[in-house]
Amino acid sequence: MKERIKIIINDEQEVIKVPKGLRMLVRRCCNAVLATEGYSGSADIYITFTDNEKLSKRQDGIQEADGVVVMSENNYSNESESNLGKIYISLEFAESQSIARNNTFESEASLLAAYGVLMLLGYVDKSKYEKVIIRDKEENILKLLGLTYIRHI
């Protein structure tokens, strides 16, 4: 069976107008994470653009960070077709972070998408060390996509 990656993006929010090209950028970001992590199977990833209020109602996600809730559907497997899970990204949060950090909205939204895919692949960020590893991976993905990102500590 031919491997395929399918990234389905929905927009359930009405706060932020989705900029032209953002969906394609988020898809490229997800594919870049899967490629750099050596994922070689087929995968479906469902991404929903949401707002802060709707995101807060989804706090039962397996992994969560400010602006993102991740719900894993299956365990990560390189050997079979897999519905990896769902990623909810608050575009409202991405916009506020882009202003606060002086980054582009596209960079912040892509960073949240990269974080979500890493969580679906089994990464956790409970320790300071794990957080540093994840941040480095996110920033490397953004560089691969040609996006600049200013990290604020």
C-alpha cells in the first residue's frame, strides 16, 4: 500500500480571518515534522483552527499547551496506516503571541502546529529538558520552512 499523509484542516472560529496560504503552510509544517522525525507510514491528522474560548472547553486533551490541545487517536506506529489524532490550534492565541513576541502570525501558528504533531508522535514536555528538546525541534522546522522565529525566554 502506498504511504500517504493526509492533513485535514477545519476552521471553527470567527475571531481571526485565516490568512491566505496559512492552511498550506500548516500542512507543510506537519509534513516537515513527520519527515524530520522519520515517520514513514500513512497518516491522517485533523487540525481545527479555533479560538481561546472553544479551546478552553477541550482541556481533556492528552497533551496541552497554551494555544494548543492535542488528542491522540492511536499510538505512534511507523508500520501501519494511522489516524494520528486531532490538533486544536487557537488562532486567537497565535495572534496575541505574534504581537507579544514580535513574530509573524504565520510563524506562531506554524509553531503551534509543529508542537501538536510532536505531541502526536509521542513527545512529552513535562520536564525542563523535554521542553528544550521540543522547542529546538519546533524552531528547526520553522527554519526548514523559511520562517523566522524569535524565542523569548
